[in-house]
Amino acid sequence: MISFILSYLIPFLILIMVVVFIHEYGHYYFAKKYGVGVTDFSIGFGKEIFGWNDKSGTRWKLCWIPLGGYVKFFGDRNVFSQADQEELIKQYNDQDRKKLFVLKPLYQRVLIVFGGPLANFILALVIFFSIYTFIGKDFTPAVINEVQKDSPAMIGGLKQDDIILEIDGNEVQSIMDVSKYITMSSADIIDFKVKRFSDEIILRVKPNTVLGEDNLGNKIQKRMVGIKLGAYNNEINHVKLGPVKALYHSANEVFYVCTASLKYIGGMIIGKADTSQLGGPIRIAKISGQVAEFGFLAFVSMMAYISISLGLINLFPIPMLDGGHLMFYTFEKILGRPLSQKTQESFFRIGMILLLTLMFFTTFNDLKDLGVLQ
């Protein structure tokens, strides 16, 4: 039990608390910037473990259920609803009205809501930027050392000594990019752009999907093309980047993860992507513990990817998520008025059903991954 706590639970709690704190601080920062009163800043849900009040009256607290957090605004009942403005105005004096979120201009409310996901993307940028600047980024060209007989790669026309330049339009900057792009692709056919002698050619390869293991030993459905890679001229090219290049490659990585994730989710919706790889808190806890064993660098890298995922998921147009509130504001801008309270409540019920369904599905996958369910 103690070994489990040290190996899995502690790394998971550290990871979740950091990305959730950053997310909620994004909301908090813009709320304070625009004069919105903040009564609570909570990491976790449920009963408070400990907390304190700052000079402005905000209660900063840590609660028992660490799977999320929230920032509560002054006067909140339905946190992001503006449908009951007139009723609110009657309840507060002029001074207190200035602190009400729902009475702020639309652009300020949008920035306050968007501030959470934005903070998650910035955290990932900072992590990648720090790694590329102080530790370096790999730019070793990926050369095919071997093409397995009768493999998808051989059928598709890939050959030994080909240098892989692009996969599905994504530039391959290092050997590590190859497996990443193959894994994240949800297309039936993967386009490989390779350099063969002095020519650049595009080859189409249909990967096989087989049950295998990732680098951590977890069973996954892997997309395999049947190639073995090596370094070009057997030389490893690991470079520390200057600030401008580090920022560029950091932003590019965040952008790639977002677009690849959206494509993968789209693939799951239409039945092309493997839904068994969708996991929840249990799987994140397991993987965070495994990654932590590889050291601090691997752990903070995973934190960056989890932070991107949290920011992206929160932008989905589902009521109860930040994206759902931004959807309401879009309607408000188009209609010239907020949606009615009844309409918003109907959307929130739909959002609750969707989130509960997602939680059930990811928990089912997590338990199946642990061997509890067969």
C-alpha cells in the first residue's frame, strides 16, 4: 500500500494539483484584472482540508477530492449565467455590483472564462521552452535501417536507407517524431515523404493495428508499419535552442498536440480511432507514476501534455465546461441578449449527461486496463 502511494498516488496528485492550479489561476487572474470579486479559490472538491483568507477576502483552500477545482465569483448562483441580471441588480448596492461577474461586459467575461484553458497552454509552452533551452531538442534525421519482409512498409514501397522527411504532412525533425506521428494518426493510409538518394517521393502505407506494449509496458493497440530506424550517419544531433527557436518549437508542439487530439477525437466519433485508449484519472495516475520513475524531465514533459489536454477539453462546447460558457456568450453576441434561464438549464442537463457518460466510459477503460474487468 505504501509502495502504491509513493509510486503512483503522489506523482498523480502533484501533476493534477499543478495543472488544475494553473487552470484556475487563469480564471482568477482575469477576474481580478477586471474587478470581479472572488470568494473561493479551491483545488479539489468536497470538504476542505485546510485553507486561508487573503487580504481581499478570497478563501484559498485544498479539498479532499483532487479531481479538479474551481474559482467562485462574488454573488454567484449560476456561475456563468447572465439571464437574471435585473434580479441581481436589486440585491446589491452600487459598490457590490461592480464586483459581480454577470454584470461585466461580454469581452471581459469571455477572457475570464478563456483564461483557464489559456493558462494551461501557457504552462505547456513554458515547460517545452525550458526543456529546449536548457536541455535541448533532438534533431537527428530518421533513417530506415531495415524494412521487415511483407510488412505494410515494404508493400507501400519504403526501402532501407530512406530518410523520412514527413508523415501525413508533419515534418519529421527527429527519430522520436516517427513513432509519435504514426501513433497519433487516425487515417487508414499514412503518407510518408522520404528522401531517396537525391529524390523526394511520397509513399502511401496502410499500417497494421496489433496489440502491443508502449514504452512503459502498458498494453495498447499499436499501429505498426514494420520499419527499424537509426540515426543518419550514426550521429545524434541534440541541440540547445535559442529563445526564438525554442519558443517556435514549443508553440508548434502545443499546436500539434491540439490538432492531433481533435483529429483523434473526430476519429473516435466516426468509429475510426481506437476508443480503448481513452483513459481517465486511474490511467493517468498509473502512467504518471510510471513516468516519474524515468526522472523529473519525463514527468514535467507529461505534465505539459496533460496541461494541453485539460485546456483543450475545457474548450469543448459542452455546458459545465469553459467551452460551454463561451458557447453561451456566442449566442448572446448573435442574439443581442443572454439565453433564457430555462434554456441554459436545459443545456446544463445535457452537458451533465455527456460528462457522466464520458466518466463512465473512461472509468470502464481504466478498470479494464488494470485487469479488474475482462
